[in-house]
Amino acid sequence: MKKKYFTIGLVIVICTFLTACSDKGKKPDTVSEEMYVIGKKVVKVIDKYLDADLTFDEAYAEIKNLDDQASSLEKNDQYNGDLGVKISISTIQIDMFSMSLPFGAKGTDADLKKDRDDLSEELNLE
């Protein structure tokens, strides 16, 4: 019985240690500092929009500006993750564009949140 409690305790300690040592919050080595900063700004803008701290038009203008900044960065073969981050940012910008259309298929806040979460995961933010 003591071995069982010891084993359970050991498993809890190991799981806690592994959780504390995760890479969350650390910039991925495959992403340049510039793209990482732009990606973090995109996540913050979407969070502010979803929390109703920014209007749709304000958020869309900021996202479009950040997408343009990401597009203008020089390609660096050392950071092969930059392309994935750029695509994620463009996807968010396209989501917002489709939400602005007065007719036809429209994006939703749920689509925007999913793409925001994907970008956040790609950047190890959460």
C-alpha cells in the first residue's frame, strides 16, 4: 500500500515538474524576433476585439497594418517558422475581411477566435 502512495506521489511530482518546464511563453527558435513581436501584437488586437475593447473597424485596421508589416519582413532561411506565422496572420486578416462583407459567406467571431488560438499556439504564447 505504501508503494502505491509513493508511486502516485512520484507521478504527481513528475507531472508538476514537466508542466513547469514547458516552452509556453518562450519564442520558438524557428521564428524571428520581428515576426514573433508582430504575431504577439496580432493576438493582443484580436483579444481586445473579442473583449469589445476595440471596434471591428479599429481591429481590422490594426490587423491589416500588422499583416503588411509581416509581409514586408525580409525572408531569412534561418527562421523557417516565419512563413507559418505570416500565413496565420493573413488568415486572420482574411477572416476579418470576410466578416466585413455585406453579403454572401461571412466569417464569424468563432472563426476568428480559432485562428487566433492557432497563432497563439504557434508562437508558444499559451
